[in-house]
Amino acid sequence: MKYYFYTDEEEQPCYDKQHFIDEMKRFGINEMEVFEAITCRETNIFYCEFSQEWGDKGEDTCGKRCNHYEPRNGIKGCCKFYSNIGYEAGKKVTLRLK
């Protein structure tokens, strides 16, 4: 699935194309300039998809201490909300309603 940002500023959430289509319909516009989200793998930090925050891997911020920890396999191990894939803004594109 492809994701986009509203701006090219850092530390902002990215959204799928349907989000922007819904926004265009809501505001009665036919096109919107956005920035493509490019994936990048991180090595020293992780992203929590539940809290939508970044954390340092070595600081014991993810795991059984977290109230939202849920193992991917249902038993133990990596949390289902843990990700080492981040997104950064790429080129500016124009999304249009059909």
C-alpha cells in the first residue's frame, strides 16, 4: 500500500490514498498536492504502531512493561505493534479525484 504526507516536514503521520480522497470530498476540492512516503529501515530505533511514537531499541521501552504489548505469535516475542520501518517524505505529487 502506498502512503503520503501532507507536507515534507519531519515527524508527521503518513496516510493512505483513501484518506486524502476523503479529505478532498469533504472540502469539495478535486486535487491535492502531497508528498510520497518512502520507506526506510531503521537500525537503532523502532516505531510503535499503537502509540504512533518512535523509541530507542536499547532503552527497554517495548515489551512486557508496555500495557499494549501483544506478541505477534500470541505467546511471546516481538510485539505486533513493533516496526523498524519508517517513512520519509519523497517527491511532491498531485492526487486527483476521478
